[in-house]
Amino acid sequence: MAKVVVIGSSNTDMVVKTKQFPLPGETVFGTDFFMFPGGKGANQAVASARMKGDVTFICKLGNDVFGQQALQGFNNENINTKYITIDPNYASGIAMILVNAQGENEIVVASGANALLSIDDITFAENALKVSDIVLMQLETPIDTIVFAAKKCVNLGKKAILNPAPAQKLPEEIFDSLYLITPNETEAQILTGIRVTDVSTADQAATILLKNGVQNVIITLGSAGAYFKNKEQSFLTPSPKVNAVDTTAAGDVFNGVLAVELANGENWQDAVQQACKAASISVTRMGAQTSAPFLSEMNCNEQQTVL
């Protein structure tokens, strides 16, 4: 079974729909309220687990009801929670999300315990890294911890994938520790200075990332699919055509499924195709973790057509 270690964040997303955003000092009435489990690390761990990956999640939670609910959720998904630590002094991460009638959103994130995930936490989980096939990370936890984890993977001979989201500049030292980097168009522009709008500009951005030391690059292009490049090959994988209702966590589902496919030894084209397919299913559903498809759904979802 594919052994995937996910290092990252866990949040609870609180969503309120309202006709219009309040002005400073104004109170408006909302219509619907939703509460979803979220956080990029947790989303990716759940997506991997639903593909029948043997998933270990490394994160930090607060000693509160949100942390307890998150931990129970991970256990329900058959995720190994041995290396999830609880900080008694900080709250679990939350995101407050307002969505107006036009579908625009305003988001405030309180990172809470996510901001405390430390190098010591990675060292504590070294045994999990040693037996992993793939280690998957994002950027909602301290960058020093992510850099340390990437270098640890190199020392252990393991393959590290970085999904560089939310978008930010990265220290140069991390690139040659990465087996794969998976930015979207915005993230690729921040990392390379290339405005990614099509396959040609995606290729230019990917070339820069390869020159920086990354072994493989996938740039996700939303509904257009995903562009892959390394020193031997490059290709575009289109996304299946679907009616999207909520794009939240589509990138997380893509990365979580991709990690399992690669850990299972699939070739690049098949792995990217499956990841695109899973992401396309996820956007037809509300929520983050709740939108991730199960393996059985992937196998019976052949009715989708390709763009």
C-alpha cells in the first residue's frame, strides 16, 4: 500500500452567506451558515486516504472542540494520527469566510496551533518519514519547518512534494530538496516572475523552476488542466468537463490524489490524469475535505467528458 506522509495545517472553516459584505462598523444579516473541516494539509491527507493510501498526518492542534472534532475526523478517514500533537496553550486553526450574493468571498484565517508546527515535531515523526514513499507539504505552517522537512527527506532518500500554497516567495535553499513542486498559475508567477496564462508561459515558468533545482514541475491551470515538465518530457493533461459549484480545495484534492498515484509507482501521465479527474469531481461539491472523492467514485466516473 502507498505510504504517504502529509505535513501541514488543519483548520475549521466557518462560512456565512450574506447578500452583501458589511462596511466597517456595520452589521448585516446572513442567510446560510456552514462549518467544514479544512486546512490545506488536512484536505490533502483526507484526499490521499480516500484513494486508499496509507496516510500519516503530521500537524498541530489546539486543546479545544475544533481540535477534538478534527482528530475524530482523521480517525474516521483511517489516517494515522500518531504524530499529531496537541498544544494546550493555543487554539486550533480556524477560517472565517463571508460569501456575498455574487459569489465573492472575504476570508480571515487565525492560524492558531498551525503556526507552532516545529522542527522538533518533524524530528519526532522521523520514523514515519523513513518508511514513506511520498512526503507532501504546503505553506500554511512555518517555512523553516517545511525547509527542514524537505532537507530531511533528501537525507533519508525520500521524495518530497511541495504544494507552494498559499502563494509566497520561497528560500532558494529548498528547491534542490524537492522531488516535485505543484504551483497554480498565481503561485508560479510569484516564484518565477512569469505570468502564466497558457501552455507556453507555463513551460517558461516550469523551466525556471527546473533550473532552480526542482526535479519535476506540475503547474495546475484550473479548468484547463495541468502542465508537467521535467528534463525528459513535458505534456498538458486536460481536466474533465464538469459543472463546478465550489472550487474550494480542488488543488488540495489534486495534490493528495497525485501523491498516492506516485507512491503506487504510476507513471507521470497516468498520475496527473487521475489527479485532474479527482479535482474535477471535487468542484461539483460544497466544502473542502467533504468534496474529496473516494476511490470507488473514481472508478465509476467515466461519464465525464474531456475538454
